[in-house]
Amino acid sequence: MDDENCSVNEEGLVDVRYRGWTEINPMIWTFKDQIVHLNLSFNRLQSLPENIGILRRLKYLNCENNEIDNIPESIGKIRPLREMNLNKNKLIRLPGSIGNCSRLEKLYLNDNCIEMIPKSIGECICLEYVSLRNNRLIELPLSIAKLEKQIKQIDVSYNPNLSTIPEKVQGDSEAIMWILVQSYQKTTEIVTIRQGIKDMSKLIRRKQDSISKTKRDLDQLRGVMRDLEFERDRIMTYLKFRSFRERMRSRMWSFIQQSRELFERQGHKVVAE
């Protein structure tokens, strides 16, 4: 591997173009605290290593015209990153950690094989230029709509499978952003309504459970009431019978007394038993 001129200048630039590298020279990492601009374009790199994340001062990364098919998650550790050029590679996807690059302003991904962009792209709050020409995009994440005030140019032309953006406007940044913003707003409203329906359904189920419990409690109380009514009727029947018996006994005693008095008046002698 050619180490000639593998050094960093006063401006923090490491320019290692046209070296025929299939992997990054380990000597690069010795400059990790100095590199501001790393130019790896026009080599034969097949991937970027995880070590790329240790370049904590890196602002400009140029990997154009390589064979890179993967960007490691560690790219999200490079917080100062402002510009990334990955044109003419073999990328299929971007890592979700791209959203951590909150200072990223320019992202060039033309002539790759990218099908999806992660939703986290919406967290790149400084992003102004996005170029995705000649890829295999199926859709754009609606989260890009959150960047409507920052985005100056977005180009997704020559993506024949991109059904969400009509082919005629795939190079029109304003039209693309309008579509994304409208879709984002409608999707947000739909999600809100769905959540409302879900919450109402839960409330109805809770109410139904409460009603069912109340009905069970009511049936139980009715059963207790029937038992109490039955006991009350038994007591009332007993009291009525007892009162009737006392009246009959009183009448019987009165009749005996009257009969005794009648016999005595007639001169009969009544012998008490």
C-alpha cells in the first residue's frame, strides 16, 4: 500500500485520491485529531471501516468513485460533519445513525443502489442539499418534510421505482418538498385520528367492563333483596298467624266467661276444672 504523501496539511486536509486503495491505510487513523477534510475519492474502497467514527474533527468526507457498499453506524459519532460525498459507489442503504450528524449540510449520493433513506434523516436539522440521482429509491421518508425551511435543493431524478414522487417533478425541489410536507401533514393527522380511535375504543371497553360489573352487582343485590323479601314475608305470616291465634284465644276465653255467667244466672252450678 502506497504511503507516499499520506499526511495532513495545516488546514487539516488529507488527500489520498487515485491510490488504488481497496482499504484505508491504517496510517490515516494516526491523524484522527487533525483531519478536517478527508478525500478518498477515485480509489477501489469496498467499505468504510468503523474506525471512521474516531475522526471527531472531520467536516468534509469525499469518497466519490469507489466501490463502497456500506457506511458504518459509527458515522453518527462525527458530529462536526458538514458535507459527505458518496457519489458513484454501490451503496444500498444509509445507517440510521446519520440522524446524529446534526450539522450535516450537504449529502451527495448520486449513482448508487439505494432503495431506502432512514427516517432519521429528518434529524439533520442543517441539511440544505440532498442529491440522490440515479438510484433505486422506492420512497422518501416523510420525515424530510420537517426540513422544509432548510432544504434548498433535493434531487431524486432517475429513480424509476419512486412511486411517491411523479417522474416529471423528481428534479423539482419545491414540488418534491410540497408533496412530502402535504403527505407528512396528512399522515400525522391520520396517526392522530387512529390514536384517538384507539383511545376511545379502550375507553369504551373500560366502560363496557364497568357496565358489566355494575350489572353483575345489581343482579346480586336483587338476589339479596329477594331473599330479604322472602324472610320478611315469612315473619309477617308468622306475626299474622300469632295475632290471629291471640284473638281467637281471647274470643274463646270471652265466650267461656259469658257462658259461665249465663249458666249461673239460670241457677246452674258451674264446676271449674
